[in-house]
Amino acid sequence: MKILAIETSCDDSCIAIAKCSAGKFELISSLISSQIEIHRKWGGVYPALARREHQKNLTPLLSQVLKKDNLLVVSKSKIKNPELKNLKNILDRELILSKKLIEFLDEYEAPRIDLIAVTIGPGLDPCLWTGVNFARALSYCWDIPIVGINHIEAHVFANDKLSIIHDKKNLPSLALIVSGGHTQLILIKKPGDYKILGETRDDAAGEAFDKIARILGLDYPGGPAIAAEAAKKSSVSSQGSKQTDKIVIKVPRPMLNTKDYDFSFSGLKTAVLYDYKKRTKKEQKSEAYIQAMASEAQQAIIDVLIKKTIKAAKDYRVKSILLGGGVTANKELRKQFQQKIKKENSRFKLYVSPPKYCTDNAAMIATTACFKQTAKNQSLDRWESIKAIPNLRIND
Ligand code: KG4
Ligand code: ZN
């Protein structure tokens, strides 16, 4: 079975094609059109802008991904009138997309794709809808079934998690999903059977990285920018520089010792802001201060994520821990997780995706669709019935 996967829940327009047969998954290609440059000046994702960009990006991405797989064949006939009218209705609210996509569908034949998988939630409502309407139009025009995918479940399945979760040796498993919109600890009793053990009560960890970066005048997205500044501090410190070491900053580790598995990151952002405000302008702009604060804030987030995850892993006697979501691309987090597990002589196996599959991508949507088809635990939808659900939860 060939799957065409679509992901537009936030600010990345992503399309992938994969093969899935008898539980075997093979990624053919995965393309991303990043909107970082567009959102940079706002210091965060601006939903209406993100939606407009998805509308512009999706058709060219589709064309590229099909071309790569030799699936782009010029059509001998044009779309007939009742069909054209229905397509226009489906794309009624997606004006920019509508024009480009209908031209494309008119020009090319239906490709040999067996299933369309699209993220239906959680995510930003306008962005999700553009992806869903795009998928609905393709499903209608090409007469291909469609399956709605949960974005968080996809982060759990990112990369090669298909075989990991199916291996009984790894179950029960615990997933830590940390992204710009979510921070959740999810117990996986078996594939498809999830329980949310804890989650953030306010800001997500990625959101904290983004907001702290903004306070410090760093680039968007904040995670990689903070990580880069923190890395500079440790390399300078290891060379014995006095200046960076002289600045001692301590920010709180919110909810580090609570008995539950919840998180809270908004107080951390406020603590950074207070510290920043009490510095002189010269200090605020100094490399030493920015590096010291980036390092301390990053460490505070890492400390909480690791402590709570290991606590839940022990309490629920899991056999493996899966890390997913954009924040798990963080090198220091990955390294310290490995070290902690080694140091404690824990029996948990730690699975982390390559960084490019931690942040949003459509390969993970295809993997999840493949799992669902293999497990037959999700029925296929018709284009008429599929809709975006911005607050969708993994255990819904
Ligand atoms: O999973 P993702 O791509 O999108 C959402 O579903 O939200 O995660 C994006 C988030 C952003 O907040 C970004 O700052 C953060 O992941 N991020 C990182 C790193 N790379 C991306 N955070 C810390 N360190 C990184 N290297
Ligand atoms: Zn995500």
C-alpha cells in the first residue's frame, strides 16, 4: 500500500510518501516547506499567516513529492463540470489553495496512491483545516480513502517507532512528547492503548524555549537558538574563561518535586524575565549574560523533563522510554537522558528519533497511518466526514 501523508498542524507544510505492507514501513520521500523566515519577525507562529503559507506551499510540495516517485503523469482529459463544482465547494474557504490545486488536478492523472493520511489535531485550527481540506479535495478527486491522524500519536511513532512499540520487550512503554504546543507523558500499554499520565498546566516546554529566547533577543524558533547559546557557554567555560563563569544565575525548576507527573513552565519564563529586567542594558546585551541565562534556562527545562519522566517510568515499571517532539531534538537533553539512565543502571531502553524526525514532518504521519492500517484499529474515512479537531487528545 502506498500512503500520501500530509501535516499542517502548525507552521511547517509537510508531505511524505511511504510504502506500507504487512507492518513493514518504507519511507520514499518526505518534504518540508518551512515557514521560519515568515514567522521570525513575530517571534512565534502567527496562525493566519501560517494558514496562508500552507495554502501556497501544499500544491508545489505535492507536485515535487509525486515527481520524485515517478507518479506525476500528464492527464489526457480535463476535470468535468459537476466534479469541478464539488471540488470548488470542498476548497471554498481555501481561496489561494483552491486555484493552484484545481489547476494541478486538471493537469495530472490520479497517481497510484492507496491511502491519504492527514493530521486532524491537535494543532492550530486554521492550519489544520487547510491540510484537511487539501486532503479532502485529493480524496474526492482521486477517489482514494482517507485516514485522520493524531499529531501527538504521530510524534510517538516518529521514525522507526513502528517496530519498537510492536516489540513486547519494550512494553509497557512511556512516551515523553515535548513540542511547541504540548508537553505530555503518555503510558503506552500496547500499540494504540494510551493513557496520559501528566502534562503541562500552562506553557509547553517548546513554548518556554521560544518565549525565553524572545526575552533574550534571540532568534525564532527559540529552542535551537537557546541550545546554541548554551553550547557556546560550555565551550567557553571549558577553556577556562572567567567572564561567563562570573555570572551566576539560578532560575526555578517548577514542579520538580511534586508527586504527580504534571509540568509547568510559565513561572520559569517569568523568572527569566525578572532576572533580565534587573540587569543593566549593557549586561542584557552581553554575550556572557545571554549564554549564562540560555544555559541555565535550558538546564532547568531538562532537569524537570528528565526527573518527571524517570519517576513515571519507575512508578509504572515501563521497559522503554520514547522521546518525541521538537524539543527532543535538543542535544543536551538527549545526552543527559542517556547519562541519567546509565548512571542509575536503569533497565529502561531509551529510544530517540534522529533530530529531523523530532520536529514536525509528514513521515511520522505516514508511519502512524501504516500502524493503524496494519493493526486495523482505525476505520477509513470518506472525504465528506473527515474534519479538523484542534483539541484532539491521544486517548480520545
Ligand atoms: O514538534 P514541533 O516541531 O512542533 C510542534 O508540534 O509544536 O516542535 C517545535 C518546538 C519549538 O518550540 C522549538 O523551539 C522546539 O520545538 N525545538 C527545540 C529544538 N528544536 C526545536 N527546543 C529545544 N532544543 C532544540 N534543539
Ligand atoms: Zn509537533
